[in-house]
Amino acid sequence: MLSPRWHKVLRDLWGYKARTMLVVISVAVGVFAVGMIAGTQVILGREMNAAWYSIKPANASVYSDPFDEDMIWTVRNLAGVRDAGARDGIASADTASRGDRGSSRGRSKPMT
């Protein structure tokens, strides 16, 4: 024999079939959504790391005083250097005080 509590639960579930089905469907959709989000996070994390490392990102940045094309040519011809390039950057008073060497807008950072 069921206790009065379980008797009421079963009677309510059976008596309100539409509401019971809506709750079951809502829970199923919620569990599915959480699973999809977790799976997507894993896949995106893995694929974004693979894509980043497949482009062989720069692994060094050198800051120096202004230089000419001869210095770029010299660096490109060093053993172990695949490619080298230069770009201009102007440090403003607020970025220089923090030690940044970005552009005057403080948004551009050198690739490292």
C-alpha cells in the first residue's frame, strides 16, 4: 500500500496529464540545452586552440628605436628566423607610464 503522500503525487500526475507532460518536456529540453552548451564549449575550445596553433603565431616581439630596412633584412637572415616584419607604434603619455608600447589609442598591442 502506498503512503498518502505518494498516493496524492500519483493522483495529481494522472489527473493533470497535460501539465505533467509539459513539465516532463520542459525538463528534457533543459537537460538537452545544458548538454548542447557544454558540448559546444568543449568543441569550440579544442578547435579554437587547434586553429590558433596551426597559423604558427609569432613567438617574439622586439622593441627598439626607429630602424631602417637594413635592420629588417639583417633580422630576416638570422639563423632560425622564418620571417620578420616591422610596424610603427606611438606610445602616449598614459601608456608609457604603464610600460605599454601600443599605439596612441592604447588598443593596438604587439603580437607575441
